[in-house]
Amino acid sequence: MDERENRWGWVAAGLIALGACLALLAMGRPPICTCGTVEFWHGAIDSGNSQHVADWYSPSHVIHGFLFYGAAWLLLRERPMGVRLAVAVAVEAAWELLENSPVIIDRYRTATIALGYSGDSILNSMSDIGMMALGFLFAGRASWRVTLAIGLGFEMLTLWVIRDNLTLNVLMLTFPIEAVKTWQSGL
């Protein structure tokens, strides 16, 4: 493994995250919650979601890291970890930019239970990228069985607590089912 290429991958990952931060700022995203506070954990399912450092959707970004690590292991196995991480950060950063575009914000409002969703704060988007990176690095160290068990545990926990998770989020964005939306809203 080329150590120089590995180091450049780590630097590139940081620069990609910084570029995403600047792009979100240029898009007019608020740096922090418009409520004026910064919380490390926001556990309520309300307008503070996706505005603070972590919330019930943070585990889904950790799972992104698990999935991206698996994909990078399959497709970029010969590349050093830093390069694979840079690719994963680029994919997650692209999602954060897309997720905060009017088309996706409107899709969340119409197809999911996130009726008042207004997009992420920059702080939350950067945290989401960081959560993905933590998941990616964890998956790189842990066995696939442990990673799978934790991913399934996160999915079940968030399904139980907030009636939502990564699987349902993808389903409802791509193929909304009214019965699922009704169940998620507790009706």
C-alpha cells in the first residue's frame, strides 16, 4: 500500500467535507438551528430535527458508513483506506447537498411524515458526514458480523422509537406507501 496515497486520501476526505460545508453555506443553509441554540443531542421529533449535532436520524448516517465501507471494500479493495474514505465522504457530501435542495426538501414534505422539514443546518450536515465517517472507520475495524448486528440494531431501535429508519426513509422517498405514512404518524 502506498502510504503517500493513503495520506492524500485522508486529506482529500477533509477537503471534500470542507467543500460541502462551503457549498451548503452558498446554498443559504443556516449554520446552526434557527432557534439560536446548539444541542449535542436533540431527541424530540419536531422542527429541531436535522438542526443540531445528533438526533434520531444520526444512526442512519452511521449505517451509510457501514454500507459505503462494504461497497469500497468490494470495488476499491486495492486502494488504501484513506482513498476509500475520501470516496465515501464524497458520496455522503453529495447526498447532503442533494438532501438540502428544494426538490428533496419538497419530496420529504409530500411523501414522508416530515411535514415541516426545511432541510438541515450546516452543523447537522457536517455531523451527518462525520457520523458516516465514524461508521466507515468502525466497519473497517470490526468484523462484518458485528457491523451487521449494529446496523440492524440501529434500524430496529429507530423503528421502535420514532417509527422511522434508513430503510423506511429510502422506501418512502422512492415509493411512498400511504399505509406506512399513516402508521408512522401514529394514526
